[in-house]
Amino acid sequence: MKKTNHFVAVVSLLFLFIPSFALGAFPLTFTDSAGKTICLERQPRRVVSLVPGVTEILLTIGAGDAVVGITYHSILPPQAADKVITGGFFYPDTEKIAGINPDLIFYTDLQREVVSQFRGRCVLVNLSPRSIGDSFRHINLLGRIFGCQARAGEVVAEQKRLLDLIRRKTALIPREKRVRVMRLMGRGQVMTPGDDSFQKEYVEAAGGIAPDLGEKGAVVPVSLEEWQEFNPQVLYGCGGDRAILRLLHRPGWKNVDAVKNNRIYFFPCELTCRAAAHTGYFVAWLSSRLYRDEFSNPENFVLPEQVVGRKELSAGLPCVKKAEVVSADIKDFRNKAVVVHLSRPMKVVSTLEGMRENISVIGNNYFPPPAWGLGHRQGLDALRRDTMRVLGLDPASTSLLFTGANMDNLAVTTRRFKEMQVVALVTAGVSSNAVRMSADTGKFYELAGAGSQSGHSGSKPGTINILILTNLKLTERAMTRAIITATEAKSAALQDLDIRSSYTPLENQATGTGTDNIIVVQGGGPRVDSSGGHSRLGTLIARAVYQGVQEAVHMQNGFTGNRNVFQRLRERKIDLWQACMEAAGDRDEGTVLFQEVESLLLDPFYAGYLEALMAAGDAFQRGLVCDIASMSTWSHAVYKRIASGKGSGFRSLNIPFLSGLPPLVASGLSAIMAGAMYRMEHKGYTVPVSAITSPVKQGEQQ
């Protein structure tokens, strides 16, 4: 009897700690964006998310374990890297989805084939926010469905905090000084979001004046008359909207204030095109671009400059008294700094500040995108002074770096050998200003009096910053030599990830970002005079930095070595859609061709073929491969495989898009696209002769 009572007591106690969703949240009934009433009997376990915004929310709130399939348009958060790719957002592959056997699919109105194929086979949920409020409701709903209510609430609260901050800041700007803002969209014509779109709400939340065109919808056309009447003072879009710039040079279109004053900005697509987990973050960034002068004025600050949080880090080194990540509001925006307090004053060498003595604190401060313009305007010295003042640090005894890479993505790596220990603290991002030294050209000319170097150093989201500490006492020679060792390891990490130069992505891998910095601490302990590649210390430094850079790049940009071929093409600025439109010469048939090509590249065989040609193309570019004639044999075989052995020969595509690519990449895409066109012909579509030259016989060079 006592045992029974004990068992009942234990079970009762356990029930107190079981999450509420497991006790009574199911069945859970709600209405989705399509107006359907959804009743979930149990928590979904195998989810396919075809909507990048929904995917972002799920992974951000901690529901990633339930997500098994996504589109290749989802890169961040970094947990997306290990999910099955089911195709693109516009044309997901239903066979690929079926192979995953999902119990729930998140979809949009555009994905009608998915609805028809899976209706009755699994739960279909449409979550398409039309407002910022909708996005918050969806985050909370997904938190309830997947038992992540607390984290979902934190995400919503942080975005609301940022929106409230911008509301308070823009309230200080008189109505007559508000700027007219239009979101650019479209390719062949100028378009913008409709009056009921969340993207119009973004403009208004940022303090801008959005156009009222009297039309609803995600995208609506803009006439020349509407364009001139509104006369936008600021235009913005996502990276994919840059193609529309050519349309703005036409008569009439080029005569608006935004074009004349070159106030045209581009932001990451995952921010501009979604109402998901970073709504307030984007609104704050947009608003700071609209009102840089007003936001720079101390009279317009609305928050006290102060530390608002601390999180302890474990360094495990005798030379470190304390390490922490410190959050602080500076010029109204939330900065985060890794701050390492040393056990005693010592020498450090910094690539930003040179050799310094009697340093008690080293650090790396992240200031977010809304603050970038503020930092540029004040210069490095003032930025350094103001940051240290708020953090409570003494500039005379502190060595600090600055970065645009989020400190939430800090990598801390440790390497040991016998008594030796090295710790590297790394932040890194490579999506915007990665460069290949010796191949790319820097535009900043120091002798021209063009302004402070601070405008280029440490402020862009691509900066790689590295702090290196050891349990040894390094001589000055070992400290400076460690910079070379760490730099070589950083470049190796980028090349092994195939990070592309932002300036010449088709031809070159990146070696850094052009704004990278390193601090090496002298340390204490046994004296060491060598940190080169042949030394044990150099080996430890290199391995810690290599791992740290790869981890930080993954967390910041979502890049992994085995990322999908679609992402690799996008990083090279290769637009499959444009290529298919050129090859087909017709939008409808180009769309079918694009679907065929996309479907082929979901097959690891064809993806691997194209990835191999991209790698071989880099070697050819370097002169490491001198004769590529044999590659045409491979392309012929791939074409024949796509055509099930029935094709008369590999037909090389004659379109301008391919002529601008490296030869091996052009050959690979040509084989895949020609094979896709063969399939189209045998499905009854007409393929234009103008896109094709004479067949290439096996063994001929492309």
C-alpha cells in the first residue's frame, strides 16, 4: 500500500511539470488564413513547411525537430541546413513531399498543386499574414501547436519592443518632414505592394508615407502617372529587386526624387518579403535609413544609454578573470558585446589598434543595422569612446573591435595539446562584403582624404572578428606571428565552405571580408616564442580559428559545406529563372522549363554533376586544370541520361545568359536545361529553335 501511494505521489508530481499543451491543448481548433477551420487531434510530428516565413518562425521558436521538409528559399535560421529540400517556394516538388510522408503541410495560395495532391492525405494549413498583427498571431499559434509558447511569446515581445521604439522615435519627426517611401517590386515593370499588404504597413511603421494606389494584393503595377504623382523620396527592395534599376533610367521614371538623389536601398529578402520573426528588426533598420540625420541627433534619443543585461561565458583560462556578453542600449539601439576581463594588465596586439600595453579588457561589440549609419557618421574614435562609456570600460585599458555580425552567433572554440590551450572567440558573416584578396579591388583610397577608415572597418555584416587567448605567455614575435596563422586558418575555413567573393562571385572564392580584425592576448604562463604553422601552438590557434569561423558563418549566414545546389547558384548570382525565360522565349513555357530544371536539380545525381563542374571551374580559373575537352563527354552523358537514352545528341543552348558564365558552369547548365527541354518536347511543348544550336557529338568540346 505504501508503494502504491508513493507511486501515485510521484506521478502526481510529474504531472505538475508536464507542459500544458500535452495535458489539454489537443484537440486544438483554429481558423487559418484561407478561412478553413483546422482541428489538430495531436501535435504534428512530420511537418513540411513550404513557406519560408513559417519555416523561420518554427525554427526560431524551437519547433525545428518537427520540421522535416522545407524549400530551398529557406536558409536561416541555421537549423534549416539539415532539412530535406522539397523544391522552391513557387513550384515545390509533390513527389519529394510525398516521399517525406508529412502529417502537416504549411502552404500558400500560390501552391495549388500541393493542395490538390495532398487534400485528404494530411493536414493542410495556410498561414499567410496580411498585417504585422497577423504575423504575431501566427507566431503565438505556432507556439501553441508545437508546445513552444514561452519562446514564441519572447519573440513577439522583442519585435513589439522594437516597433514601439521606432514609434516613439518617429513621433518626434514633424509630419512635413516625413518622407514618401515606395517598396520596389517586379522585373519587367515597376510594381509595389497593394494597399492591404503588410509591406505597406512596414513603411508606415517605419515613419514613412506609403502610396495609396486604391488596389489590394501582394503585388500591384505602378503606372507612370502614379509614379510621378507620388514622387517617392526613398525606394527600397530586396536583393532580387536590383534588376528593376534598369527600368528607372527611362524618361519620366528617372525624374522622381529618390532616383535623382540616389536614395535607393536594398535589404535581405528574408526581412523585406516576410512578416515572420523579425518584423520589428526590419522596421527599425528601414526607419534608420529613412531618418539617419534625425536618429543621429542626441536630442531625439528616447532611451537611456545603459547596460540592460549580462550573460556569463566560460573561457577556462588562467589569464581570464571574467568573460561575458553584455547587452546595452546605445543611441537607442540594442548593442551586444563580448567582454573579456583579463586577470592582470598585459600586452595585446590588435589589427585595429596595433600593439598596446597594460590592457585589462578586450572585447568585440556588435552594433545592429539600424545603428550602422550612426557609427559611420561619428567616426571610429567617437564610436569607441561612446561604446566604452556605456559599457563602463576605460578606453586606456581596453582594446575593442566592432562588428555587424550578431553576438548571438558568437562561436567559442577551444583546442588543447598536453599543457597548451587556445581559445578563439569568433563572430563572422560573409553574405555582403566577402572579398578575394589579390583579385578584387578596394575603392577606399586613404591618401585622398576620403574620410575616416571607420566607415569601412568593422561595421558591415560580413566582418570576421577573432579574439585569441591562451594559457601561455606569448612574446611579441609569437603574438604578431599568430595573426598570420589565424588569417591563414580563416581563409582556409572560407575556401572549404566555398564562400564566394561578393564582387566576383562567378570566378572567385573569398579569402576574407575586407573588414576583418584580430586581437591576440599576450597571456600568462610558460613563455612561448613561436606560433607559426610548424609549431604546436600555431596548430592549436589554426584549428580553433578554423572551427570558430565555420561555426560563426553557419550561425550568421546559414552556410554549411553541404548546402544545396540552388543556394550555391544563388551565391554565384546565377538566376535559373532568367536562364529559363531566355531559353524558352515565352513566360508560360519558360515557367514549365524552370520547373523541369528545378526538379532535375533536386536529384542528387544532377546536383552533384553541377556542383562538380562548379568546383572544376574554379580550378580551371586558377589554371590548375588546363584542358576541359573531356567535360563535353560528361555533359553528353548527363543529357542522354535525362533523355532516357533517346536523345539524338546533346544540344548546346545558344542564349546570352549562358555566354556570360564560366565555360564549365555554362556547359553543365546547358546540358541540364537541354535535357529538360527534351522532356518538354515529349510532353507536347514547343521549344524555340532559336535557343538551340546544332547537336554536339559526344567528345566535342563545348
